[in-house]
Amino acid sequence: MPLNNCQNSKLRFKEANDQTVVASPDAQVQGGQVLRREAYVWVRRNNERRRPTPKLRIWGSHNGFSYIGVLLAVAIVGIAMTAANRYWSTIVQREREAELLFRGDQIRKAIQAYYDNPPAGQEKRYPRAIDDLLRDPRYSQTRRHLRRWYEDPLTGDIDWAIIRDAGGRIKGVHSTNTGQPLKTGDFPKAYGAFETAAAYTEWKFIYTPKGS
């Protein structure tokens, strides 16, 4: 196309905002270098104005579900552990109750043996002290009514509450633990009163002579 015919012609480029970019004839004379530069600038500006395509937060959603799943798992484990602790605590408590019944009964039987077996010519009496059950001082030879002194299985202490008669002698013992018993039935005949006990302190292992 002749140059004089091109002086009045204009090259138009449509932008995204409907504005027109016009290239001068000098741009055509210079081999289209300016034209290409203008086109490059237009494309770059158009790309800068273009907003990025929103992306679906699939992984974020999955992370949310995973977080909820972890919370549920922690809650379930916590509930299971609480139930297990209660279960084992109950088992341990019942074992301690059984041991308390055994040890208390052994002490009561030792008091009975001391009371019912005085030396010839002596009156039947309760022991003055715990040591009298471990070694009877009324005899010259060693005589034991209790092999060893037991700890209270509920407290882990050797100090039981001592029950004394009017003369201050030992006729029985009971635990110092004030907790509420789990066992409420199926006691030996000698301890039938334990069924209505509201605390372990009411489990009293007392020797009462017949006819008293």
C-alpha cells in the first residue's frame, strides 16, 4: 500500500475496556517495531487487570473434615479411658474390701484366741496391747495368736482404729477409711451387720464372748 494512502489510515486495536489504541504511520515505516511494542504493552496491561481464576479449596475442606475427625477420635478415646479407669478402680476397690474383710477377721480371731485361752487359773480377758497378740506375755514360752500385724488395705497404714472395752482392753478394730463400701451383701454370718454400713468405719471386727 502507498505511503500517502496510509497517512490517513489508522490501525485500531480493541482493548477489554472498549478503548482503542492507534498506531501512527511512523510505526509502519519503522518495520512495525513501535506497533509491536504498543501491542505488547496492551497485552501486559490486560493481563494485569485480569483477576486470577478462583480455585476450589478442596484440600482446605478435607483438612476441616480431618480436624473434626481427630476431635471425635480424641473424645471417643477419652470416654473409653474414663470408663476403663472406673472399671479398674471398681475392681481394685473390691479387692481391697475383700482384703479388709480377711485381715479384720484375722485380727478378730486373734483377739478371740487370746481371750479364750488364758493360762490355768487366770481369768479370761482381752489383750491390753496389739503386741500381746503377737506374743502372749502370759506364757513363759513363746505363744503367738497373730503371726504378724496387718496394714489397713484401704489406707496402707498399720494404724487401725482400736475398739476397747470398759477396762481399756482391746476387743476389736476397724478401718479409719471413711469411704462408702461397694459391697452391700453376701457377708459372712459374723459380719451380717456390714450390709447396712454407710462407711468402712462401720465395718467393726469385734470379738464378743458367748453369753455376753
